[in-house]
Amino acid sequence: MVRENYSFKKYQKELAKKKKREEKIKSKLDKKNIEAKERLALSDGKCAASAEAPRLIGMPSAPPSAADSEQAAHEDITVV
């Protein structure tokens, strides 16, 4: 009588799970890419993705200018 090779079955099952997980991730990425292309097409050539780009909390949207840094330096000094 032939014995079952459980380790092989387990390995095959793990491979199937991994493949399914990768396909799911790929389909989600494809879906996001399609939606982004549609938004771009609907915006009449304007980049809608840049308007919806997330910003870091606490970070300025533009780099500070030299005038801003001079003003900040003067604000730190108090005359008593």
C-alpha cells in the first residue's frame, strides 16, 4: 500500500496560496493604474494625480525662501 506524501501536498498548497496572493495584489495594482489613467483622461490633460497627492504632515508644501529664514532668525531674538 502506498503512503501519502503529506509534505508534498502541504508544499503544493502553500505554492497555490502564494500564487493566489500575488495575483490578487497584481489585480489591485492594475485596477489602481486603470483608475488613475481614467482620471487623467477626464481631467482634459491636467494631471489630477498631482492634485490628489498626499502631503506629509508638518511639512511645508514649498521649500522656505531666504527671506523666510531671515525673518525666522529675527523672531528668535528678543530684546530685553
